[in-house]
Amino acid sequence: MTNATNTADTIDWKTLRDDFPVLSRQVHGKPLVYLDSANTAQKPRQVIDITDAFYREHNANISRSVHTLGMEATEAYEAARKKIAAFLNIRADELVLTSGTTQAINLVAYSFALPRLKPGDAILLTRMEHHANIVPWQLIAERTGATIRVAEITADGELDIAALRTQMTPEVKILGLTQVSNVLGTVNPVAEICREARRRGIATVIDGSQAVPHRPVDITAIGCDFYAFTGHKMLGPTGTGGLWARREHLEAMPPFFGGGEMIREVRFEKTVFNDPPHKFEAGTPNIAGVIGLGAAVDYLSAIGMANIEAREQALLAYATEKLAQIPGLRIFGAAKEKAAVISFLVDGAHAHDLATLLDLDGIAVRSGHHCAHPLMQHFGVAATCRASLAFYNTFDEIDRLVAGIAKARTLLG
């Protein structure tokens, strides 16, 4: 691992790959080229080892026991919360630890929105949202009589900011917005949008799943009301993530889940709930996973998020140039500010067939609708292939992708 005082140009990125055991394996007799980090990131040894060590040496439940193992587990878990909070420039007592973005947004929908929305209110979402930032709002709209409105995108896959402003009418109570599109790579100006929404009294819910792993994120500077993120996309274990919310919201919101840990006192007549964020953390959490996520934050911080962003932007520029030279290949999304995600189709090749042939060459890309049906409908396609890059990828791997597509085109005729 490196040190954040280095620059992207001085870091030995190929040596960093040695921290990721899976990247050294073969698939179908070929060295693995993993280009699906937007789906889930690979894990460095530092994360794997600390997760393993928890079960081997410290396994106990948290916040329940005074014995040594219980205190060690609680201390490590809460230390991870503090690391994650510092990484995102937020207060630890405003960070609810969840299983990921999906649980986080559902928490906001049921605990914040459900008691507040009424017929005539509107929820504004963008065309590029992941299903996790669409379906919970549809369920709430059905129960409250609120309506869903859609902010559209331009031909380049950018959010139409001028149109979005005109849609921020008094009926709109909640705006759901991804910081980075998981399909197009589009980076939205979330701070600017949140300022405008706040001025109009609209609560903002930011999906940061594709932003936190790839660029510096300062939630306080963004100025949103809620921010959700997923741990397994940022080198951490699956089943981890979090929700940041303004303290006044956390104080006012009722619990979403009920059970142990989220209480102060239980009587059959009435329960007194714990203070936030514990009020929203019923039951036994993914203790080892959260501790592993803390190690992932340490790993990312040691490299430096600005360095990671610079490295991935270089990979993106190279991959875009090379893929654009392939006859019949169409890239979806050409935003001026874009993360290292390239969704594409090749004339005459179904996305699943192309992905299957690439896999036979050891190249892992995702094919499908990417949990973004409304966006696929906008472009008039059922599915795309998606190559999503991370700092542990190499330029040679991009060359292998280009060669693999050329080979697949020949096989598909």
C-alpha cells in the first residue's frame, strides 16, 4: 500500500494489484480481467485479513456484554463508524450503519417520507436513478397518494439542470438524485442542486454508491439532507454501508425496524428508544463486515481519493479512445464530467452474448439493464454491456478488452 502524500503519477499501481488476491486468478485458463467494479469492488488482503481476524480472535456481539470479547467487538465496531464518518467529513453520531444503499434509502422512505407525504405532494427523481432510488419511492407514493415526477437527461446523458430547476415546484417535497450514474458514469453537480432544493424547502436524498469509491466525497460540503452509500463497492465486505442524515431529521424520524439495541427501556405499555443513530440499528449488525469496511476506508485513505480519481480518469480516457475506434460500437453517456464507467453495445451482438464471449477470454464485464430500467427505456435498448474501471485495473487490461470485443465480433458474424 502507498501513502496519500504521493501523487497519482508516482504511485506504483501495478504493485497495488498484489494486495487483491482474486486479481491473480485465471478464468477459463486466461488471466482474469475484472471490469465490473461498479457492481462490486474486489477486496484487498487488508480487508480480508481483518474480517478473518475478527471471527478468529474477537467474535462476540456488540453493546451487550461486559466481558472482554464483547468489549473488544464493540470498540472495533464503533471505531470503524468513526473512521467512515471522518472519511466522509460527517459526525459519527449522524451515521446510521446499514446493509447498504438499498436499506438506507428505504429507511428514509419509510421513516422520513411516509409520515410526511400526502395526496398532492410529489417526489422528484432523475431518469438515471438506480432502482434502489426509485422503487422505495413508488411504494411510498402508493401509500400516501403522492406522485412521482421524472427529471430528464440530455442526449449526452447529462442531467438537464435548467429543466430540473423548473420542476422544483412547491408540490415537490423530496428529490432523489444519484451523485454518479452507475450506467452512464455521469457526475451530477449535487452541491449546486442541493443548494437550490434547500432554498425551496425540498429534502434531498443522494445516492452516493458510485461516488464514494472513486472520488473525494465531503457530505457536509454537498449540503444534502440524506446521503446513502454501499460498502462493498468501496473495497469493503458485502452487507455494509450507511446513511448520513441531518441530526434534526434523525431526532424527528421514528424507527424503521424494532428490536434489540435500538431501545433504552421496554415495557409492554411503552418503549423508550435509544438516541440516533442507534435508534435505527435494531438487531445484531454485520459486525465483522463493518470492521472490514473500516479497514477499506484506511486502505483508500492511504492511497488518497484524489489519486484514485486521477488514476481512474486516465484509464477512462484511454478506454474511451480505444473503444470508440471499434466499428459498430456505441457508447452510452458522454457527459463532460464522468466517472470510469463505460456502457456500450456492438452492432449485431446482444449484450449477454458479447459478455459471455468476453468471459471465455477471462474478461468480466456486466451485461443487462444494470438496475436502471427507465434509463434503458430512454435509450430504446433492453440491455448494454458495461465495463467499470477501478484503480487496480491496467492499460493492458483495456487492450485485452478491445481485443476481446474484436474477437467476439468475428465469432458473432
